[in-house]
Amino acid sequence: EQLTLSIIKPNAVAKNAIGAICGRFEQAGLQIVAARMLHMSLEQASAFYAEHQGKGFFDELVGFMTSGPVLVMALQGEDAIAKNRELMGATNPANAAPGTIRADFADSFTENAVHGSDAPETAEREIGFFFPDGICK
Ligand code: ATP
Ligand code: MG
């Protein structure tokens, strides 16, 4: 089985959507095997999104991700990475299919409710970033 990193972003935490979003993961067969709530520092958010440094939306993204607490989770399941991205919907909520998490909980392109790893190598890096001591299995 595969692992992926999920983040419930500050806008979704603020609108009390943690339960609804986690319910979708569990209903789809993704098991929450690690979880941590934190308010990221500018340094943490910049390091997490290092691949986007220099892009036009970077400052807005880092500002948003540090605007309030987030819930970071490792999800485990068959095809967890693809399954999670399917549940999330398109990055730009304007293009997110009806019934996806972003269609239902995003407020804008930047404030799009959730993050999910996009490949096995990314998942490994991202899980190590937030769970350096490993996860509960
Ligand atoms: P995520 O990494 O959050 O799961 P993603 O992989 O679909 O989303 P990326 O291209 O990695 O999208 O961008 C990371 C995040 O940066 C997006 O989720 C979104 O919050 C923000 N973002 C990306 N592109 C834009 C943009 N053009 N305008 C505003 N915000 C953007
Ligand atoms: Mg990404």
C-alpha cells in the first residue's frame, strides 16, 4: 500500500471542515496513519514549497499557509496518491469537478482547502518533512 501527505489548509480549518474532509478520505479507503496540527512559520512554509520559490504566487501562497493552523496527515491506502488527488479535484477550484473537496471547500486558487503529494518521491519527502521521527503503523 501507498502513503501520501495531505494538508488541510488554513481556510478549511477555519470553516470547520476538518471532519467533513477526513470523512471523505476514510470513506474512500484512505486510512489516517499520522496526524499533526500546527501553525507553520514562514521558514517552514517556504521550505515546504521551495519548488515554487520565484513564482508569482509564492508570497501569497506562503502568506496564506502561515495565516492559521493546518492539519497535516499521512494517508495510507491502495493508490493513495492518485486517490487523494482525485478526491481533492483540480488545483484551481474553478476547474474542480463537482463533489470534489476543492469544489466544495476552496475559496480561491490559493485558498484551495487541501494539499496532496503528487508522486511517490514527493510523498516521501513531504512525509519526512512533517514527521521526521516516522509514522505510526
Ligand atoms: P498542492 O501542491 O497544494 O496539492 P497542486 O500540486 O495541485 O496543489 P501546485 O502547482 O503544487 O498545485 O501549487 C501549490 C499550491 O500553490 C496550490 O495548491 C495553490 O494553493 C497555489 N497555487 C498554485 N498555482 C497558483 C496560481 N497560479 N495562483 C495562485 N495560487 C496558486
Ligand atoms: Mg503540488
